Amino acid sequence: MKTKERQYMDFSLTEDQLDFKKAAIEFAGRELNIGAKQREKNREFNQAGWEKCAEFGIHGLLVPQKYGGLEMDILTCIAAMQGLGYGCCDGGLLFSLNSHIWTCEMPILKFGTDEQKGKYLPGLANGTIKGGHAMTEPDFGSDAFGIKCKAVKNGNTYILNGTKTFITNAPLADILLVFAVTDATKKFAGLSVFLVEKTFPGFSVGKCEELMGLKTCPLGEVILQDCEVPEENRLGGEGAGAAIFNSEMEYERSCLFATHLGAMEKILEECIDYAKVREQFGKPIGSNQSISHKIADMKMRVELSRLILYKAAWMKSQGKRAPIDSAIAKLYISESYVQNCLDAIQIHGGYGYSTELDFERHLRDSVAGKIYSGTSEIQKNIIAQFLGLL
């Protein structure tokens, strides 16, 4: 390989990025964890933590400075989110933040008009506006382009009718990117996206979902009943929904899982420390192959997760498409997070299974990663399609 190619493939973080990651870890440990266990029991969103993250700059990491953001590159954003994943034990808050950034801010930043950016990005960047997106419907999850929500043009407005479910941030969101069919004859080419504010006539939030994990993240049902949306709130042109969705998913699959990687790094360190001091039969348990090999496997998953995450994020930072790389990153990291949680619980025995430690919460939170942003099975389909097998 030529020297130039080696430099081209260098995904390591710079000193500034590593310092920012460290600052995010310290911030999270200092500001986001107090009362976390009680909030999870109460299924309570951490509004104070949300505001502190906004003050730190998390919400505006990628937003241009003219809209009040920090205008940082994607890899620096990844470093910060990785730090939050390491230092914060409130997985629900982190998931809510990720949804806000990758499924609302990023599409507006990439596809919005100057007017839309000026109207929404400042509030999204400073955290006074909460965002998300609404694609999933009661009968359509993995079949994303099979949705039935309809948008009919009526003068200078669109009338939306349909129901969305499992929508992250829905109970608290000020604005959601709503996907709706504008031309049923064109299948996925007839899908459009609308910036729907909670104050629009015909918009309401239905039941809130109670989940096994991510309990502090507000998830709910969105009901659109003759919901009136101004034409200027259409994101992109009519029929641009598929392109916007695919772009959004690439960013989400490439970047959202940085918090998972940070959590895996913390879990690995805790397991190594525990294996060195916990003794059974007169010796540290880490000296047993059954334990040391588990930890070696955990380390391998962390390193490979970091490599594919950084590669996918780097490709997006270069303006490149990364459909297969983002699918691999999402699949591998989400599966690895679950397995590392299971191994951590096994290494810690009864203590690992207890709620005294944080491993059981990590496990409950991690399982969702195999479902959202496209299930593991969907990611394998995407990979297979790019290999010409489907």
C-alpha cells in the first residue's frame, strides 16, 4: 500500500478530539448521573440533563455557527458522543439526544431551505426545541416504505392523516419530521417529508410506550387527523422522502452508535478491574481462561466496533455514501453491545445480575439497538443486496 493511501485510511482521533472526548466524559460524570436510578424507576425524562447538554454544546455539535452551533466535524461529534456513552449512565437521555441530532437536525441541515434552517436550527442547537422523526407505523416497521400515512395537497397546505408509533421524543417534541405518502402510485418515490410542529391543527400525541429499557427516553404514538401543514414546511421536494430517509439512516447508523461504543469501553474497563481483584479458590478470577477469554473477546468487539464506526463516520465526513459500511457498523456494534453486557454480567456473577451495579441496565438498553435504525435482519439484507445476493 502506498504511503498516501495509509494516511488516507487513518481513522485515529486527533489530540483535540481526544481532549473533547475526555471533557465529555468528565461532564457526563459530573452533571448527568445524579438521581439516574430513581429517574429510571419513575420513567422520568432528565430535562435538567438535557439543558446541561445543550449548555455544553452537544445539541449544536454539527450545526453551523451562524445558527448558534459549534460547527464541528462528524468525527469530533463522534468523539463527544462516545465520551457521553462512557460517562453517562442514563441511556434514555443519550438515545433522546441522538434522535434529536441525527433524525431531525441533520436532515434539516442537509435538505432544508434557508428559511427552514433559520427557523428551526437555532432552537434545536440550543436545546429549547426538541426534535425527532416519525416514520414507523403500527403495521409498518421494517417495511419502511410501506407506510400508509397520507399527505394531500390543499392549496398552500398539506392535510396529513395517519398514525405513527414508537416515535422517539414524541411526548415532548416541538417538531417532528413526518414521513407521508403524497403519490401512492409511485411507491417509495411517492414519499415526502414534512416538518410538523406540535401546535399544528390536527396533531396530537397518543399513548406513551413502556419499554424494557431506555426508560427515561420519551416514546409515544403520534396521531395526525386532518393535520394542517404549510407547504413551506415540506422538507425537500415531493417524492424526496426516500432519499431523505436513506441519507438520515446512513448518518444514524454511522454515528448514533458512538454512545454504545463509549458504554462498551466503560464496561470493559470495569470487567478488567474486577477480574484482577475478585478472588475465588485462592486466586484472581482473571487468571482463569474462562474469564480471561471472555474479556479478550470483549476487547476484540470494542476495537472492531471502534474501527468500523470511525470508518463509516469518516466516509460521511468526506461527503461519501456509506450504505454498506453504516449497515455493518450498526449491525456489529449493536450485537457486540448486547454480548458484552451478557459477558459482563456473567463475569460479575450474582452482583452483575443485581440492580446494585449498572450492567443489567446496560443489557436492557442494549437490546433495543438490535431493533431501532433497522433491525439486525434488515442490516443483513442491506449487506446482502450490495453483494448482489438479493
